Amino acid sequence: MHAESLSGGTAVIIDILRASSTITTALLNGASCVIPCGTPDEARKIRQASPINSVLLGGERGGVLIEGFDCGNSPTEYPSSRVSGKTIAFTTTNGTKALLKSAAAETILIGAFVNRQALVDRLHADQRAVHLVCAGTDGEITGEDVLFAGAVVEILLALQQDRWDLNDSARIARAFWQQSINGETREALSAGIESAMRQTHGGLNLIDLGYDNDINLCSAVDSIGVVPVLHGNQLVLD
């Protein structure tokens, strides 16, 4: 991705397994904000400079909890009883890196299957160019991120086909979605998404690490009606 190409547009950060879903869940459950950090040390410095007990450290490296951190990268680790009113200094292997590289965009949003419809509604109401930024894994394409990008393209075209000028990446993502997923009900879509993601690089990694249930949680399409947006250095709900 050429970072400068995002200038003036809206960037949607996509890290389906699992940062996008985890950030969205944490904010839904009452976290005051999530601060994306490039490194664990950057997250630690935020806590050191903040009032005692006001900041939780969250994230992962290689899919597992970072030593000394409070939470990993599973949505299950961010219930309201733990995160309500807290700032979360958050760093992950791929998702926060993609977000920080998208700084040239005028607006930065977090997209996941769990908030797909809320995201699409927001994009449809906006007149700026949309950039779907797939985090991938260590610079490589991951199927789950492309699958979600295709789902977004599919709905946006259904709402207003003549508005969007797709690049080849968007066309490929849409074709992958159409090829992979069948079903009209939310339950059928979620089941199809989960089945597809269990075959992707990211899904297989989570299964190997014992986070099998997180694939199910991240497949719950349209289950959350909010979209995290970056204001300054903080992801919040507005």
C-alpha cells in the first residue's frame, strides 16, 4: 500500500482475526478509548504517564499475550466489568501497524464482520473515496481480511452501484466473497463466514493456538451497531 494514496479519503482498517473485532468489542463494552501503539514499549509508556489504574495494556505478538500485559487480542478478554471507563493501550502484530500506516487518510474507521452493516451505512452516507486496508499477516495476504473487504464492496454496490469505481483489488475481493459465502439470514451468513475463515491462514493459526472460539465470535455478522473512529491518537465511538 502506498500510504500517500489514502490522503483525503476514508480508510477502513481490516484485521478480522482479531484486532478489528476486539477493538470494537472493547469500545462497545465501555472502554473510554483505545490507543493504537506500534510497539509494546510505546503502550507501556502510555500507562506510565497516566493515572494509576486508568490504563489497560492490550494486544499480542504472534497471536499470544504479551508478557506483562493485562489483556491479549481476544474479544472475550474485554468485558464491561474489566474495561468500562478504561483507556486501552493496544498493540498487535498486524492490525495496529496497518492503522498507523494509514495516517494520511482524512478519516480512519475500524471494520469487522461484527459491525459490517454499521460500517457500510457510514460509508454509504459519506462522499469521499473509500480505501479498504487489509492488515494481512506479516506482509502477506490473509483470506479472512479479503473476505470482509469483499463483503463491504458487495453491499456498497447493492446500495448504489453507479457511485463506485472499483480497482482490481476490490473486484477480486468481491469475487472471493461471492464464491465463498451463500445464505440470506444473519445466522446462515455467520455460519458460512466461520466455515470459510477456518480455512484461512489466520483461522488456522488461531486453531493451532487454541483460540478456536474466537473465530466463531469474529464471524457474528452485524451483531454490533457501532464503528470505532480515530480522533487524534484515540479510537472512540462518536
